[in-house]
Amino acid sequence: MLLTGSSPILPSARLGSTLTYIPPLTQDFVPHLYLFGGMDEKGPCNDHYFYNLDTQRWTEASGDSKPCARESHTAILWGRKVVIFGGTGAKNERLNDVATYDVGK
């Protein structure tokens, strides 16, 4: 898992996001929650964060390949990847795509 920064980070308040539980994938890996998308006061988001369940701190996830901004989508953990499907896009269009984010890196 690639994490950036060391200072406390808080995601913006939002609705329509997904929060996916990531269990320990190895002995050295602590459980996390993965937050993606949703809508805040600026509109649909495509940022993503990890919440460390041991330290109770947020960290912004790194990576350039993020799905387009969306809300009201679904997400599941499949192996070592979070699979994100559909939702509503920035122009209020219905999305019918699939994207993945590898949390095992």
C-alpha cells in the first residue's frame, strides 16, 4: 500500500462515497478502511484515502490512475484490489464502468 504524508489528514465531509474494509493481507499489514469518491460541497470527488484502524489516522492514498469523480457507486475487495463500479458522474450521468485499485502494493 502506498501512503503519502505524515501529518494528520481528514477527508472532506461527503455523501455517496464507499468505505471498504481491507483486512491484514500479510503479517506486517494492519487492517485499513479505503474511502473513495462521493460528493462534497464542491461536487463529485475522485480522491481516495486509507484509515488505519490501529493508529486511527487518515492518509491520502497515492497513485495516478483513479476513476473519474463519482458518487453513489459500489466497491468491494476482490483479492488485493478494490473494485469500483458505476455511480453518478460529475455531469449527473450514470456511469457503467469498472475500475480497480491495488491495495496490496
